[in-house]
Amino acid sequence: GRPYWGTAISRKAIKRLKQEIHAQTTSRWNCTPIAERAERLNPLLRGWASYFNQGPVLQIYRDIDIYTARRVRIWLQRRKGQRGTGYRQYPDQYLYEQLGLIRLLDLPRNRPNAKV
């Protein structure tokens, strides 16, 4: 086949990020304040997004945003001792505006900063 000169984020890198997000939102952290959890997740997400900002990242950023929001909602539900996913109790507006969780889709992407 022909050589491919484009860039793409590997499945392995996405899986590692999701594992780290999962580890940061387990019941182990139920005693920590809610705002502190968001403060710990934000540098992880921001750093990962700035490292992988080359190439087609829109769909991947969307998937990571959905996964992160789902994990935070589940963590908040379990923290209160409730079951379910928490979509009604914790809408996107609460997660992103009140908690301050960053949204990868709002970050600048595909910047031409590669050195050739």
C-alpha cells in the first residue's frame, strides 16, 4: 500500500486515558470534595488534549467528553448512595459550569505546531 503521512491518536492512548479517568472516579475518592475531583481531572484532560492535538481529533474529543461526564455523574450518584447514571440530577450545565470540568471540544485543536 501507499504510505500514510497523517496523524491519528492510537486506540491504546485512548484506552489509557479512559483507565485513568475511571481510576479518578471510583468509590475510593468518595470522601474527597466534589470540586477537588474536577480540579484533579482537568489537568489530566487538558494535558492529554494538548499532547494529542494533531490530526482528526473531533470525534475522539467528543467520545472522551461523553465518557468523562458519564463517569463523574456515576461517581456523584454513588457518593450520595444512589443508583443510576445521574443524568437528571447532574446535567451538563452543572458539570461544566458549576463544577468547572473542562470540555475537550471547547479547547483549541489541530494547531500546526509540529516541527518538521
